[in-house]
Amino acid sequence: TSDLGACHVHTVHLGGLRPATMYAYRVGDGVNWSEWFQFRTAAATDEPFTFIYFGDAQNALRSLWSRVIREANLRAPRASFMLHAGDLINSSNSDAEWGEWFGAGAWLNGSIPSVATPGNHEYGSIFKLDRHWRPQFAFPLNGPPGLEETAYWFDYQGARFVSLNSNERTEEQCEWLKGVLADPQRPKWTVLTFHHPIYSAAKDRDNSKLRELWRPIIEEYGVDLVLQGHDHAYARSGLGGPKNVAEGLRRQESNTVYVVSVSGPKQYSLAESWDVSRVASGVQLFQVIHVSPESIRYEARLATGKLYDAFKLEKSADGKSTLTEEIPEGDEQRH
């Protein structure tokens, strides 16, 4: 029962699908049918692939965020999936806002999977996960008990993706995360996503406790990319992550690159207190990330599609990473 009345939500699990194969499907009751949708399954080998990463969409979903997700599709029309780093909507349990979120992506949501981690706006004032979350998504059920479909992991063509829930039970996730990362079958590349950033880009939003809990694990196990939201600004570290934080701590270099981004129109002023390669405020962005056995190529683009930030990450056989900056010419946006 939603705030707009009763609704019916269905989940269908498809089994026996072949790798690297296109399938078509439609949804109906035997008389009334949707249009046909197409999707392609993952390859069984470490084939190169592309995915799209969005920071907070949250506000003006129909009027202003729609152009971002559609421009992202134009830039990466064969993306394997879309990754959302929390705060997909603004008001928890709002059926109308979820309708706008799905409507902004329109038919893309029927052909390209969404990988999402919950933000604080999916919890709301009563601090309980939005009741739409689990019925409308079907994420892996391999996370800690009680955090189903908010903390989970999956492998995709040579990369392991891990969603953490930064809203609750953060300490309980530490041992689970260590197990996921210590797995001897873990692929070459590892990408983490969660909502509240380890290193913040906006004023008075430092998450020191989360940093103390998760950063040592992230860096000990050589996570390559950490993709976050929450701060309604953009900040991206170089290789080894930030070297300074507000309290003046120094830290050892690692192989991890930290990113905070925002795809919606709600913006905060920058107040980064750590070494960054590129920052922005006052602009909506999306990120196109290309993964291959040889490298990760990262592009951050404005809503117009213009390239704003880029780098290439390579890793040797002994696990040492090299980052090549490919930042385009032009001033940083700090409005």
C-alpha cells in the first residue's frame, strides 16, 4: 500500500540463460501486453564492458534529472548496467517520486539493469528503509542478514562489485566485507559503492566514523574504485586516495581512487579538505566507466555530455596500480 493507494509489484527470476546472448521479453496478463524489451546477458569470460555511475538524482527527477540519464545513454548506449550511489529520490515512501525516477529513465530501465545502494533519503525521518526498495528491485541476497538487497555483491566480466549500506549497522558489515574481498576467486578489479563518502566534498559533512571503520579494509584488500554520493558536489582523488583530512591526519598511499559525485540539480558548495585531482559544484554529472582486463578508463561528463574529468587505471601482475590523469583543459566549475 503506497501513499497513492494500492499497487502490485512482481519479481520474475529467469533461469537457464546463455552467456553473451540477447533476449527479448514483454510483460502482460495474457491479454494486455507491454512493448517488447531487449537485454543482453553477461559474457562468461572477462570481456571488456562499460557501466554508468550516477551520484544523487534525488530532486526534479522528471524535469531535470531525465536529461542526465538520457545523455548518459547516448554516450554509452551499450552500457552493461547503471550504478546509482543512493538518494535516488528525495522523500522516502513517495510513490510519485519513484514514478518520476523510473519515468526519467523510461525504456532504458527495461533493457539496462540498475545496481543501486540506498542513501539516507531512502530511509527518511523514521529511519526505516523505503518500502518500495525491495519490491521494486531484485538485488543479490548474499549480504549480511537483515541488510538484504542493500549490502550485496556480484561479479561481472572480470570485476567484483560490492554495495555497502552506509545508513545502518556499519560495524556489522566489516567482517562480511573482509570475507568478500579476501575471496581467492575475486577478479582482478574491485569496485565498491555506498552513499556516505569516506572523504567528503561539502562543508560539515565529514563521516569520520565510517572512514575509521571501512577505509582500512578498503585499502588493505586493494579496492580499485569507491563510488559515492551524498555531498551534492564532485570530488575525485588521485591514486592512493586523499592524503589530508580536516583533522590533519596523514595516511599511507594505496591503490584506491575515491569519487563523490552528483547527477541531480541539488548542489552544495565545495569544502574539500583533502588532496583532489578534480572538483566541481553547480553542475550535474554522470560517469562512464570502461572496464577491460588491461585497464579501467573513467570519464566524468556534464549533463551536456562534455568531458569534465578522466583518468586511466592500470594494474600490474603484482597488484601495483598506475593512474594516468587525462583531465581535459578548462577551468573547474565551482559555482
